[in-house]
Amino acid sequence: MASLASAGSSLVRTVLYPSTSSAQHVCQRRALHISLRQCSHENPLGLPRSSDPPRPPKMPQRSRGGPPAKRSLPSVRRVLAVSSCKGGVGKSTVAANLALSLLRSPPEGASRPPRVGLLDLDIFGPSVPKLLGLDRGEMGAEVTKAGALIPLTNHSLPTMSMSYLLPPEQASSPIVWRGLMVQKAVQQLLFDVDWRSGARPQYEGEEGAQEGQLPEREQGEELDVLVIDMPPGTGDVALTLTQLVKIDGAVVVSTPQEVALEDTRKGVEMFSKVGVETTGLILNMAHYIPPPPLPQDPLPLFGPPEPFLKLAASLQLPVLGQIPLEPAVSAGGDSGWPVAVRGEEAGGATRKVFLDVARKVWESLLKSKSQQ
Ligand SMILES: Nc1ncnc2c1ncn2[C@@H]1O[C@H](COP(=O)(O)OP(=O)(O)OP(=O)(O)O)[C@@H](O)[C@H]1O
Ligand SMILES: [Mg+2]
């Protein structure tokens, strides 16, 4: 069933999907709004622009002759970027598990559970929907009356991704955009999301759900921290983000191989050039611990950690954690139940590492210079 309503220059379609297989029972008959895109350089995501009342995005003003002024994101108190110049080192996996662990390890003395969100800024290869189990069915982001995007929530974590904005028939096609459109899309994902409105509970009662999950966010409150999953490299997206947004911390992910370390150094330098404080480094796939009855000695499959530790010391940056290469981590990502929220024994050691990283990240964010 579908109905169409005009919302300015684009259309907002409300779709009721019939029930599907039992594995997808949670998606049954959900009302979804899919913003039909009009691919223009000005508005590549096709967000409604002249609805009631219009809320034109306030793009950052260029100061006279200088770079654009950095701004805070709407309804977001702190921004934490998860990055690495190298592809495939586990940025998205770390970003998702870290965001979920930040939710589960409130800063000391906090009087309420923290509010955390996850923004997928990988325009060309978004992973967050898959990692959070939000890629099933034909999901789409709704828009508020004022035309802002409403995040999709699972595991109590509101998320936004390019994937939610593509019409279903384009969701699995590669995005072939040039620089200007990428920049505009990034700006829309940064400045046109209403993070106060992502409180829809989803997938309740799904097999494997943990008892006593965190309460869903109360509507109408800003995020304590937005974790941003960045694409690899120092291209358009990284530039747009770091030039336009006040970032309170950055976590750079590396693997032990020497080929990854040079990129790690470049990642840290990029942040330092744009005045962003690097919170610390994470060594992912640091070692493999064989399952019992084999001896539980960590095997450095991708090389010893020493070169990475030396790099961290030379950059005078803390090592926030060493995450093992762990089948439960990739299985968790593939199933939409990241290891940080899985209630089973497998991955328990990794869960603890993520919680420990989250604790250190909170500590650093709370005393970050940009918050003072
Ligand atoms: N600690 C880990 N143990 C096991 N598998 C892992 C671990 N970290 C990441 N992976 C797996 O490695 C693959 C790449 O991870 P991921 O997509 O998070 O990397 P990425 O750096 O975000 O990649 P890209 O540069 O393409 O965005 C995924 O299949 C993921 O499940
Ligand atoms: Mg990624």
C-alpha cells in the first residue's frame, strides 16, 4: 500500500509493507517514508525544502578570505570521529561497537544513561545499516515537518546513513557522484538530521535480544555524543567534515601490519592540520586467541604490536585498546548484532576491551578543549 504526499520540490512516500518471512517479522507492516531523491548538486539527498515551514539548511558562512567557520551540529553536544586513512581496518566495526559501548558505560557520576548516536559518513560504502541490522526490508528515513531527517534506531542507538536516503531500487547500486555532490550530501547528513527524534524502538523481542536492554531515548533531547564513522582516506568527506564541524575527539584505527602504520600516521597528521585533537589510537585485529582446548596464548597473526606501539609513542598518543581478531566480531557485524550487544559468551573478552575503550573515550571527551 502506498500513498504519496507532496512536500515541496520532492515527494514523500508512505509505504505499508505486507508481512514477510518470520525472520523479518519485526519489519511487518511498518509505515515508512521514503524521500524520493532529486539528484541535484544543491540538494543531492532530495530533502524536502519548501514544506511547512521551510527550514533551509544553514550552510556554514565563509569568513572573509578564510576557511568556513566551524560549527556545532544541531542537537549534538560532542562529536567523535572514528577514522583511518587505510580501508578495511575495521573503522565501521569499531565505530558501531564503540558507540554501543559508550551507551553502556556512562561517564563516572552521570545521573542518567548517556545519549549516543552514530552517523555513517561513508557515502560510497555505507556499512552502518548492515552492522546495526537496519538494512533489512525497505527502510527509509522519515523527515520531520521542518524537513530534517529522522534517524533510524536499533539497540537504542539512533543512526543515519546515506543508505537510508536512497530509493530501494538504488540501495544496492554504487553511488557515482562527483566532488560537489559528495560535499553537499555530507553537509546534509551533518546539518539536516534531527537527532532528538530518533527514539523509535525497533526489533523488540527479536531472537537473541538481551533482557534488560537500555531504555529507549526520551524524545526531544540532544545527544551527548555523536560517533562518526568516516570513509577511508583524506578525501572530500574528511575535508568537509573537519573544515565545517567542531570535532571534540578523533579515534584512529590501525591494524598491526606495517603497511597500515604509515596510513595511521597520515590520519593523525590530517586531524592535527585541521586543529582536531586525536583522542588516541586503537589497534584492531591485534592478535588471535585460539578457542579451547588449544592454549589461550594470543597469536599475532598480522604481526607483533611493537611497531604500532612505537608509532603511538612517537606521536605521543594513548593506545585506547587492542581489539583481538575475533570471529564473534565479524559474525556480530554481519548479523546486525554487534559483539558489544551480544549476550553470549563468545566475544566476551572483546566486549570488555570495547567497554574499556569507551570509558577512556568518555574521560577524554569530558575534558576536551572544545567543550571548555
Ligand atoms: N576485530 C575484528 N575481528 C574480526 N573481524 C573483524 C574485526 N574488525 C573488523 N573485522 C571485519 O573486517 C571487515 C572490515 O571491517 P570494516 O568494514 O569495519 O572496515 P572499514 O575500515 O570500515 O572498511 P572501509 O574502509 O571499507 O570502510 C568486516 O568484515 C569486519 O567484520
Ligand atoms: Mg567502513
